[in-house]
Amino acid sequence: MPESHQAFVCSSDHQHCIDEALTAAKQLCRDKQLRLTPVRELVLRLIWQSHKPLGAYDLLPALAKAGFNSAPPTVYRALEFLQEQGLVHRLASLNAYMGCNHPGTSHSGCFFICEECHQALEIEASPLQTTLQRHAEELNFSITRETIEVLGVCPECQQQKAQSHA
Amino acid sequence: MPESHQAFVCSSDHQHCIDEALTAAKQLCRDKQLRLTPVRELVLRLIWQSHKPLGAYDLLPALAKAGFNSAPPTVYRALEFLQEQGLVHRLASLNAYMGCNHPGTSHSGCFFICEECHQALEIEASPLQTTLQRHAEELNFSITRETIEVLGVCPECQQQKAQSHA
DNA sequence: AAATTTGAGTTATAATATAACAAATCCTCT
DNA sequence: AGAGGATTTGTTATATTATAACTCAAATTT
Ligand SMILES: [Zn+2]
Ligand SMILES: [Zn+2]
Ligand SMILES: [Zn+2]
Ligand SMILES: [Zn+2]
């Protein structure tokens, strides 16, 4: 199992990603007069610390370690809050959660998920959304939310597979 | 709650849809030398009978009524088989299953799901797939499977909502 | 400070899905 | 037709993901 990659999800210093995400979240909550409580902040941090989307139950041990109640409702509430504020996304095809790359803007997101290393990347996919919107207009369908999750193999894992077959 | 619509998912005679789907499935299995056993056929029929995607557990009572074992593995196995043969799709955002509109061709499908009447429509979305493929190429990402599920309001339900607000 | 709102702790349970093994059925080959 | 092997189904148990309902604590408002 390949474990550590850089380029697909994060080009270099991941601690920087985490710090930036946390700062942005704090700012966003300040602006909206919402409370980024300790549990919520921890959950957001844990999610950002992983390059792989995490399941709700994956977060519980860390919550326990930090002295919080580690029953499911605690983490689901935090996740619900973070999702409502657009700070994390839920990946329906994985039952897992990941930090949002560009919070603040309300959007559904488009995700590429590597089936080898399980890392996931969110992209801004305006052309895609436009195409989808055209389809919807043809049907007279009014879009509320989109779930776009692409499973496949990331560049790093493709390379690794190619080498191992050589 | 609006319950009965026609145009969005099926223009007129739904029994015809069901019959056609079953015939196609039988033909496909004959061609591939696979066994469309009674359970599998019943599950496929049940799924096609509903305009709304059905959860696995929704199927169990009908299986019991028909004299089959109605424990979860039975229905999940049938669903697995039908999915593998491209006869049904699983909607990740709903944990539900629906019949495929154009089986035989291997594809991931693009689904429009009405949040009012819960009906769902599968479309062939070549432009969408092309756009997604372009995004993937930019990332050097090799696509295995796509999950595209669009939640919103179907034309019929839009109309109904507009009338009720009048 | 009292009242109100919001968030978190706690217990229990719902909803969805799979593991593992036994029994039955079907297919192939003689 | 019958033995042997493969596939399918039955059965029991359990894993995984998510929510309901109620209580208590903390924060915010009045
Ligand atoms: Zn996002
Ligand atoms: Zn990878
Ligand atoms: Zn299809
Ligand atoms: Zn509708």
C-alpha cells in the first residue's frame, strides 16, 4: 500500500495548509458571529491533518484523547456545523469527510478520489458545473446541490503501479 | 407531499418500462451466460416498479411475501449481481438503488433526483463526461468510476410548488 | 441575576451493509 | 443417471454509519 504522496493533494508543507484552514475558519466564524468551539475546532483540525477523507468514527479516538466526550453525536454535531458553514465536505461515495479547499463560497465541490492511496482532491469545476446546469435546463430541473465524486488513480499512484509492473 | 408524476421520469405507461427492462435483462443474462435467478429477477422487478430509488431494506418485505428469505444478505447479493451486470445503479447520496435506463453499456450514470417527490432520472451525459475527462487529464488523473448525483426539484414539483404559493 | 438560547454529555437505537459458514441447487463430465 | 465441483441461497451474527431523545452546562440576551 502506497502511503505518502505530495503533489496530488498538497504540493509541499501540509502544516501550512492546516494553519491556513484553521485561520480562515476562525475568521469566517468571527464574521458570521458563530462559535468555533473547542470540539469543532479540533474536528476541523483532525480532518485537515489527514490527506485522506476521514470517517466520523475515525475521529472519535482523538476526541477522547483530547478529553472530549467521544460518543458519535459529538462528532456528528461538529461535522454538521462545519458542513453548514462550508468548512468541510462529506463524500457520499466514501461516507467520509474532508476539509474544503476554498471555504466561504457556498458550493458543492467536485472531488477526485484515488482508490490506491485514498487521498482526495477538491477542484473548482466551473466548466463542469456549467455543463451540468445546461443538462438541468434541458430537463427544466432546478438544481439544489450536486454530488460529483470521481474515483480513479492519482498521478503518483499511476507511476508507482507502472514501476512495480516493470 | 406530492406523490404521482409522469413526465420527469417516465412519459406514460410504466408497466411498459418494467416489461422492457426485464426483457432486456433476461436477454443480457442469456448472452453473458449468467443466471437471472428468481430472487434476482424479483429484485430487479421491484426496483423498476418504483419511480423512486429504493433502499435495500425496502425490498425485504416483498421478498418475504414472495417466499424468499428476507435477510439482508439476500437482497444485497441480488443488488450486487445486478450492479455488476449494469442493470441497476446505486445512488450514493441516497443509499438507494434504481434500474438502469440503458443497460448493456458500461457506465457510471448521471442522476437527477427530485427532493420533493423523490423520483430520479438517469441521463446519458456525454458532454458532462467529456468535461470531467478534461479536468482529469489536467490533473493526470485516471478515472475508474464517476458518481454524479444532482439534487433539486423536478419540473412537476416546481409547478406544484408555484401553484400552492399562488 | 433571571431568562433564553445554544452547545455538549449521555444513553439508546435506527439504518445500512457485510462476514462467515451451512445447505441447496445447478452444471459438467463421465 | 451419478459423482464432483462450482455457484447460489439460507442463516446467524455482527460491523459500520448515523440519529433520537433527554439532560446538563455554558454562553448570550434581557
Ligand atoms: Zn469546497
Ligand atoms: Zn494515489
Ligand atoms: Zn445506467
Ligand atoms: Zn418531483
